[in-house]
Amino acid sequence: MSEQDIINAVQNYAQITEAGKKVALARRARSPVQVEKTPAVLEAVEQYVEDRRRSGKPLTHAGFMLAMGLNSKTYYNLHEYDHVIEEYKTLHDLPPDATSYTDDDGNEQPLVCWSTIKEKADALIQEQLEENCYTNRGNPAGSIFGLKARYQWSEDGTPQHVVNNLVIADGEQAQKALKMLMKP
């Protein structure tokens, strides 16, 4: 390969790279998911969780959608936007294994896929539903329905047995309990 061929190859590569960057910039401008918005989204999600826990209200997918500023279609398909981070790294000449970037103000910001934030939201909601089942908080049947519908819970098929235990605090209560049991 001659020196001119190498120069031509480098120029072609630069043109392709610049064209790719222009396409990526145009795509990013139309995308609801942008790396620069991630710190604000993380803060909004953390604030939502904190507010709901403080008020005793349940976490919801709709609440997470509102906190993230997304419609339901985008929220439930966030995995389709995981390429945004790779585009950002390419556009800003970051190494492929970069996990953070420095913003215009000199602050270190995380490079996190929004689908990862949604997965954490799903896990928090699932945890809440499980806690409701185990502590009889709220409506356990509703929580079980939610766990079956969204998190693939299923019953194991074994018969369930209910055991009624009678706890008696003193002798007078024992006498009353025996009389009640003896009635036909």
C-alpha cells in the first residue's frame, strides 16, 4: 500500500466517522433517552422513592414513568435505548469500558442505561409486593395478583392447609373456649 493509499484510507475513515457522528447526533436529538439527562432522572427517581416511603404510599410503575418523564411505551421498552450510551461514548471519544463522564461543569456523572434504572424500579416494586404478602399489609390478594401478572410468580400446586391455633391467656378464657367447643 502506497503512502497516498494510506492517506486516502485515513481520509475515507474520517469521513465515515464524521458521517456516523452526524447520524448519531440526529438520532440523539429525537430520542427520549439522553445520557445528559441521566443525572436528573436518577435524582427524580430517588426523590420519588423517598417521597413514597415517607408518605407510606406504594411505589408504582406509573409513578416511575412520571419521575423519569417518559410515556408508557418508552418506559416499557427502555431496553431498546441501551445503544444511547455507546453512541455517547463514540461521539465523545470515551473508551468503550467507561462507566462515567465529566459534564460541562466538571462533575463526574455515571453512564447508566435507563433500562437499568427501570430494572431497579421493577425490583423495588416487586420487593414492596412481596413485603405486602408476608406482612398482610394492604390487600395481599392484590399483591399476589401483581406478582403473578408482572413477575411470573406461580403457585406450586401443593394443597394449602390452614391451621387454627387457639391461644388462651388465662383460666377464665380457657373455660369459655371449652364451653364454646362443647356446644353442638
